Amino acid sequence: MSPLQPLSIAVLAGGRSAEREVSLNTGAQVVAALEERGHRVTRIDSADTDFLERLRSGGYDVVFICLHGRFGEDGTVQGALELLGVPYVGSGVLASALAMDKVMSKRFFIAAEIPTPAFEVVVSADEATCDGIVAALGEKLVVKPASEGSSVGMSIVHDAGELPAALECALEHDDTVLVEAFVAGTEVTVGVIGNDEPRALPTLEVVPVHEFYDYESKYVPGMSSHIIPARVAEGARDECQRIALEAHRVLGCRGMSRADFIVTADGRPLLLEVNTIPGMTRTSLLPDAARAAGIAFPDLCERLVALALE
């Protein structure tokens, strides 16, 4: 990719979701990377009441969205930028909303015959619901809010007695909860970059210190290890990349996405979810995979800007 001419870029970070601090971290690193490439960069916090007016009147060539979670990754800010007529990095309104809603995206995966763990949807935590879930999925479960990121409100349930508390925790963050059958295996993630002809980055295996890749594992240095390529069979790595590209297309993603998998002991990848605005912190997965593909972080940020302007 040839270097871009200097642009006026607004980096939108912060926001009002549970992932505000992560977003501020991502935004700071993206600002530094784009400034290193000679662009005029302004950081704007979407928690400020005047942020839309600043975007409207700022004369920016493009907006780099570094918001995670609600009111940023879910299509709401994308819709506002569409109304303002300002190009932005990443997926559009529909793809952003679909990927953020884990229940809806799972339904799209099933329709596209993409393998994903069996699941149930909960909107209220009552005893009958718990009994039905255990009967359908077994006792070991993964419980998570339908529309939160960074593992906020997520729990691993080891037996039926833990399920009510896990549902209550998830329902504190969302009105709808996704309950998946627990699948043992290797945690693998695949980044995708591109619009009409997307490219899959190398597979990355996540090895968290805790039982699962929780909030602390994601953002505290030393709490997880990243292994590239993932320590699964070559055929499983190829299949993860193929499915990541297919999911990117099925949801209608643009610019970038990151697909998260569990690869079973017999080499079957099961797609868990797709993130349309992956983290860009020092401990984040997409920048690590890009570096393994020979794309330095400033080059990755500039490439995403170029894709937004296509």
C-alpha cells in the first residue's frame, strides 16, 4: 500500500460503555500511530455532549472509530456518521449491529451453515428456564450478555447450581443473555482486513492465565499469551481462516473484523463471535496478528483509513 497523503482524522474514543477505559487506551495508540505517519489527528470523546457537532463542523476527511461496546460498536455512531456524510473506519450500521448482538449473529451463522456451539436465549432468570437450559445443553455452560464486549458479565458455569447466579450477573448488563454449551478446546482468533476482497491474518492462539479470556486477560499485560500460528493442525488453521472470511462476508463487514473460535481436540473450529472494532491496545489480538503478517501497527492503522476511503 502506498503512503496516504496527510489527512485530517478524528479518532473517536472513550464513550459511555463498560469498555470506556479500553477505548481510551485504543484511541491513544491509534492517535500516536497516525501522527507518526504525518496525519493531523484530533481525539474526540463521544461521552462529551458536543461530540456530534465537533464531527460535523471539524472538516475531517475520515473518522477512526475506537469505541468498544454499546454506543460505538453497535451501529449507533455509524448511523450518525452516515447522516453527517463523514467516512469512517470499519463496518457499517447493519454489520456493526449484527455482530454486536451475539444472539442475532449466531442465527446468521447457522443460516450460513457456519459451525457454532449450541445455545439458548434467556430474557428472565427463573427456575424453569434454568432446568430447560441444563436439559438442552448440559451442566457446563458459558453465560454472557447478548450485547456486551470484552467478556463483561460473562461466566463459566460448572454445574447447574451456578447457573442462576451467572444469569443474574449477565442480566445486570443486558436484557438478553446468550447461554452456550461449554466446548473444551483451544481458543483461536483470526483477524480479517479488507472490503470487497478481504484477507485473513495468521491464526493466533490465546492462552489466558485465568479459566477463560476474561477482561483482565485481555487488557492486563502478562495475563495471557499469544501464540502465532495457533497450536492446532494446519487443516484446522486453514479452516479457521476460511470461516473468518465467510463470517466477515455473511455479516457484511468492511475494513476489519476479528473472529473468535474454539477448536476442539479433533480439529473442528466452532465460531463463537465476530468483533467489528477489535481492540488496538498493546495486549490486543488484531495488531499482534498483523505484525506476524508483516504489517506494523502504524501501517495497519493507515491501511484501515485507506479502506474507509475506498
